[in-house]
Amino acid sequence: MQGYDGLRTARLPAAAEAATARIVDAPLARELARFGAPLALGMALQTTFNLVDAYLVAQLPHDEVGPALGALGICDQIAALGTIVSYGVSTATSALLAQWQGAGDARAVQRTAWQSLLIVGALSLVFGVLGAAFAGPIVRDVVGAKGDVAEVATRYLRVIVGGSGTIFFLLQLTAMQRALGSAKTPATLLVAGNALNLLLAVLFIFGPGPAPAALGWATAVARAVGIPRMGMVGAAWATIVARAAVLVPVALLLARRFRVLRPPPGEIAPDPRVLRRIAGVAWPSSAQFVLRIGAMLLVNSLVARFFTTATDQTATTAIGLVFRLDTMALFVAMGWGSAAQTFVGQNLGARRDERARRAGWIAAAYDAVTSAAFVLLVLAAGESILRIFDADAAPVAVGMEYLHAVAPSWVALGAGVVLGNAMAGAGATRTTMAIDAAVILGFQFPACIVAVAGLGASRATLFELVAVSNVVGALAYASVFATGRWKQAREAPAS
């Protein structure tokens, strides 16, 4: 087997060989379940911790809550831009690493990993400078925020974007672990990081007080160790510190088990050939994520424009509530999708094409079962869940209207996400981007805009079109995946 440079490859580390043996030879359904279930659970818990984090910010005193929530909405969208770019690099790296590992090419694995880390390092530097030096102009001049919202958003953005490198490297290193065959460890460490984030958020946001009565223990701890009260900005510092703490064990495990955190001898410098390959797979994945966010923003915009007034923002508030549950359904699917990506990539590298194809279908089936259970839970307890974040009956009622229309389609949404990730395992991110572009730009955007703006359709009709779009997307992904032509995008190591 040969790598990028045509040299005879080195032997994979023992841990890597054992992981690959399970992925390419062991009973497929059993191994996919063992590999994917921790990832899906980890992603679900990660969104749960994020929801609790948002809940904590909402517990600030009344005069701080308004500016804090307004600033949080602005900063989340800006910070997401860097994460989207970094996520594309992680997706590309995962696909290439899985293929080279399946092919048994340790040198190509090491080279690809190192070159991807150079990209992530450069991205961290760029976004770190942007956050530290230009947070104020971005918030005031680009976004147009004013007053207390602008002040809080600037301070928050300076921390969260200035420390972007922590999430960039965390995404990258955990993605590399998954691609090389380790699922439980990265999932466990991500959950541990979110738990630490939650603990630190309580301490940093409220400090020595004032705080809700239930958090009295935190004020006592903060007072004892001298932690100041930081308000909403404390949530940003908690996130950065927790991510940095988790990076240490993640890096150590990668270095010891898979030996991929250092370059091959004599190859420390950037390799334009490998960098171009990673970028070629990365940018469509990032663009695809932008399209998905654009679809969510479209729904939010149509609701705000046609179903709210200057004095009644109930529908917009409701959309903010239910999108949190949408995100959880999406993240669970991404967990199973990550498993599919690893199995597809490694089996294609090992020339087990039929096994790679079956892995995609089985992972999609597992997600369908998981999604169906989540749908039943949401339909049965959705009102109670929404009331955790807003006790007002009006937005909760609109939120349940959305969930009854859209939640059943999460099964289809998840299937499309998993099959898209499976194709990404072959490096076919241009194909998946084209599918999303066709569905979102070719169907969802015009259908929703024409129905609401042109035909005066009801809010219920808009929600039904969101559900239909999820189904159309799943059918599109299934039809393309069934052809098998996406396998041609693989790195195709020579035998």
C-alpha cells in the first residue's frame, strides 16, 4: 500500500489496527451500534448542556436579562461562522484519515493529520485576532447593535471569538479520534467538557452573588476562591476554560494511542498538495452548513415578518424555543452520521465497498429508531419542556403547533443527515452540498416564500412546508446514496 508520496507505508499503531479490524471485519450492525450509540448520546447531552447554559443566563437580574439575551443572539451567530469553517476542515480530515487508515497507510494518516492541524492553527490565529481586536466594530458597525446590548455583546464576543482556537482544536481532535476508530473516548470527553462548562458557568456568571436561591452553593464557592461576578461574559469564559481543559486529555490520547500529533520525519512544513486536498473536501461541507443555517433563518424571518406585530412577538419567541429541540434532533443525527462517516471511509480505504454502502443504510436505520423515540417524547412532554424556558402560555402554544407539524419529520431529517455524512466519508462533500442546495434553494426557499408572501398562507402551512422539506431532503439523499456514484470521490489509495 502506498501513500501520497509513493513510499512504502509504515505499520499502523496497535490501537489503530485493532479499531480498523472491528470496523472492516466484525459484524457490521453490532459494531455500528457500539460505535454510534455513544456518539449520538454524547451529541444529545451536549445540546442539553447548552440549553442549561442558556437557562442560566436567563436567571440574571431583570435589568441584565434583556441586554444579555439580545447580545447572546448576536454573538452566537457571529461565532458560528468560525465554527462552520472549522467544522468543514474536521469533516474533510475525518474522511481522509478514515480512508487512509482503512488502507493501512500509517504515513498518509500521520501526514494528513499534521497538515490539517496546520490549517486549524491558522484559522485559530485569524479568528483570535478578529475577536480580540475587532469585536467592537463588528458588533456596532457591521451588526448595528446599540446601547447596553452592544456593550455586552462586544465584551462577550472578544472572549468567545478571541478563544475560537479552543473549539476549533477540540472539534478537530475529537473528529480525528472518531475517524481512527475511537468513539466512546471523544464522546465521554465532550460530555465531561460540557459538564465542566456548566459548573464554571454557574460560578463565573453569578460569582459571589446575587444568584437564584438554588445556586447558593456557587456563591459560597466563588466567594471563597475569589471568583468575581462576570454576568453573561462569565458564560464565555466558562466555555473557553472548559474547552481548553478537555483539549489536554484529548491530545494526550491521540498522541499515545494513534501517534498522529507529530509530522512524519522531514515533513513539518506545509504541503500544498495535501492542504489543497483537505480544503477541496472542506469547503463544500462548510457551505452546506451555511445553507442549513440559512434555511432556519428563512423560517425565522418569515415568521417575524408575517406573523408578528410591533406589540406581539409571540411567534418569534416560540420559534426560538422550538429551534432548540430542532437542534437536538439534528445533533443526534450528526452523532450517527459521524459513525457512518468513519465506517464508510475506513471500509472504502480497505476496498470493502459493499460493506461501506451497507454501513450508511444501517446507521440511517439506527437514527430513524432514535429519532422516532425522541419524536414520541417531544409530542408527549413538549409543553412541559418548553415551559422550562418560557412559562408564558402563548409562545408555548405556538411552539406546540410547530412541533406537531415538524417533529414527525425529524425521522426523515435524521436519515438525510446520516446518509450525507456517509457520503462525506468518501470525500463526496460536493455531492452533499449540491443535494442541500437543490432542496433548500430549489424547493424550501421558493415554496415557503411563495406560500407565505405570495399566497398569504397561514403559519400552520409554513410549518408544514418545513416538514415537507425535511422529507424531500431525505428522499433526495436516499436516491443519490443508492446509486453508489458518490464512492468515486474517495482518495483511492493504490494497492
